[in-house]
Amino acid sequence: MSEKNDHDSEYKELSGAEGTKKIGEMIGDIHIAMMTTVAKDGSMSSRPMAVQDTPFDGTLWFLTKKSSEKIEEVEADQHVTLTFAEPKDSEYLALKGRANISSDRTKIKELWNPLYKAWFPKGEDDPDIAVVKVDVVEGDYWEATSGKIVMLVKYAAAAATGGKVPVGEAGHITV
């Protein structure tokens, strides 16, 4: 859960359409997410994944290789975490969800982008392509509410006042 008791941010709890909208706004310009899965030994494995350019409706889609370790990890434990960061805007988001793997050729064609040939040289008909569908359950976010210069002034003020100046917004989202 977000840092609910931190007093350096305004804290919000969002759900339903309001939460879905917030997630969609935050991930709109972020093209890479770190996907974390549970490895065979119980540790966490993270790797960058290209975010599909589709409107967020509670589900996120990814293309990957069937032969990748993440497929085995998701099949053993569907729980995943997706983290997004946009440092230039001080926006950060961590989403928890359940992943499912499929070989749905229609979905692959729908999500296909010619840039993916770098990973799938045989194109969208490559037999090694798998679809990862993540149904988001909840998440936490942190974002600055001002530009960099104003944020620097707020950080200085927070340091001088013992952290009593709000420097942004944080919250928990239930989808």
C-alpha cells in the first residue's frame, strides 16, 4: 500500500472508473514497464516489457517469447507487479495483477507493431510469440504536483520545516 501516513504527499484512495482513469493517464506516455514475476526459487524476477498502445480499461497486454522464463513463472504463479516510472515528470506507479498466457493469433495481430521484428524476425506469424494479459487488481502511485523548479523549492521548504510542506500526491488504486 502507498505511504498513507507520510505527510509529504496528499494521499488519495481511488477505485472503479476514477482509479482506472488515473492509471490510464499515468501510463499514457510511458512505453516500458518493469514486469516482476515470482521465480522458481521464490525470488522476484524483473524485466522490461513494451507497453501496448491500447486504452487502459483494467487490462494491460504484452507480447513475449513463449520460450522465455517469464512464461514458466507466470504459469506457476499468476501474480505479477508492473512498475512504471516517468522521472522527468516525477510520476511513479506500481500495479499488482494476475497474468495469463495465450497464443491467441487474433490478439497477436491486433497488438503487432513492425518494430517487434527485432524480437520476432518471422513477423507476427512467428510461432514463438505469446500474449501476456495482465488484469490489474490494485496499485499505488506517487507524483509531483508541480514543475521541477517549484518542486526544488518545496523540497527545500520541506527540509527546513521538517517535512511539513506537501510535495506531491500519492495514493492507492483499486480497479
